[in-house]
Amino acid sequence: METTSPDIIGETSTDRLTDVAQTVARIHLHRELTSDELAKVLESVPHHVEPSSPRTSWTPPELAREWGVSPDKILTWIRNGELPATNLATDRSRRPRYRIDAEGIAAFKAKRTVVPAPAPTRRRRTTPSDVIEFF
């Protein structure tokens, strides 16, 4: 009896690992696996989950939740041209379906980054060379 399949071990999705764990537990409860076989199966399951591929685009409400602003503020930045976005609506005359990509977010953050002003230099008062001070 084959206890694992290569497609289960290769996957690192949290949902997939949960499914594997539930299936193994069910098989063990029905006494289809011995304790040694169960231990081998559990050893073959990865203990940590690799992060999935990084996101490439966000919707205005998702970005608003992440940044702690209102979705209307995000839409205002898009309409003003400050935040680049793509309209993915099938009919351009109807409601827009904006998606903001990672490069647009990086450009927006670069433009909005606050750089502290340099400290002002103090000018020293100079006395002319032909003046003689008496005190």
C-alpha cells in the first residue's frame, strides 16, 4: 500500500497540508495504517509552509484596509493620477474595476516619502577687518 503520493508532498499550500493531515487521521482511525506507517507519512509532510508567490496587484478596498485609509481616498488618488491603476472593467462606460500593481504602489510611495529637511546652518556674524572693538 502506497501511503503518500508525490503531488501531496510537493505541495506547500496550507489548505493542502490540512487536507493531508485530515486524510491521514481518518485512515489511522480506520486502522488502515499502522503506527509506524503513520509516523513515516507524518515525517514526509513539510513542517513549515513556504510563502506563496508575492501579490502582484490589489483592489482599492484591499489597499485601503492595508494602509488604514478609506477606499474613497484610494479612488481619489487614482482619479488624480497620483496612484497608477488599471481599469479591468469589461465595459468602460460602467463602474470601473481598478487593480493597482506593485510597481505603481512603489512609485506612489516613492513620491510620497517624507524626507526631513536638513538642519539650517547658523550664520556667524563677521566683523569687518577695519573695525576695532574696544570692549
